[in-house]
Amino acid sequence: MQSYEERLTAPRSWWLIAALVGVACALILMPVGTAPMLGGLIGGAALAAVVVSSYGSVRLRVVGDSLVAGDAKLPVTALGQAWALDPRETLAWRTHKADPRAFMLLRSYVPTAVRVEVVDPADPTPYLYLSTRTPKRLIAAIEAARPEEPAPEQPVVEQDASEPVAEEA
């Protein structure tokens, strides 16, 4: 069961830059001849497109009882409280509030994020910083994936049938 999935794709402007890298390569090779110029155009644009595509292919998923963020996979039982960060708080947690031990799935072109506390004592990571366009949906999916805590059992008080039950007046 997959309750949440998001791909943090690169913005359209980055694809334009990839095309311009191809044009720049073509201009560099123009004095050599037409064939190298076309090769530079195609090769430079293709290489830049591969870089943009690979950077923008990271996924955030909540699958079953796990949070998958890029290459990291954590059980939701190891996660504590989650906070949705607005753009101002997102910038603060990227910079001066950041902990070097934290797992950061950071995409600068995504203005919002989620910070999730890690409660596993064996894990030295204090929190996860996850760039996301829909922080409230991600938090809701993490909460929905948590196992339901069993209700604490109430002690059973056995009463002797021979004794009358006292009623309060």
C-alpha cells in the first residue's frame, strides 16, 4: 500500500538552461566545422539534460510502514513528531538552524519542507529535513502509516456475587 508519493522534479527553467548549455557547446565548436558544431549542440544538451533529470528524479514516498526519501528508508516507528515548515522556516532550517548530523533531502527550488524527528536511539541522526511541495499531505501520510497503539488494558475488578453492591446516594 502506497499512501504518498512525490517526485521533486526540476523547474522548467533548468531545462531551458540545459538547452542553452547545448547551444554554448555548439558555439565553442563552431570554428572547427559544422559536424563538430552539431555534435556539440546535441552532446552538450543531452549531457545537461541527463544532469537535470537525475537531480530532479528524487522521490518521497510513504510505503506500508516506511518512509522512503531518496536512497534512505526508515520505518515510521523510528520517527517522532513532524513539523511542516513554511518558506521562512525552511530557509532557517537549511542554514543557521541546520544540524550537520541531520539527513537533508534538500532541493533549493522547493520552497517548503517537513522536519521529522528521529526517535530511534541507535540512529545518530537527530531529524530528517525533507523538501516537499505538499508538507501537510506528507505529515498526514506518515501519521496514517504509524501502527495504531493498543489501548491500555483496564484492570478487571472481580466482585464477589455474595456481597451486595453499594449504591451511592
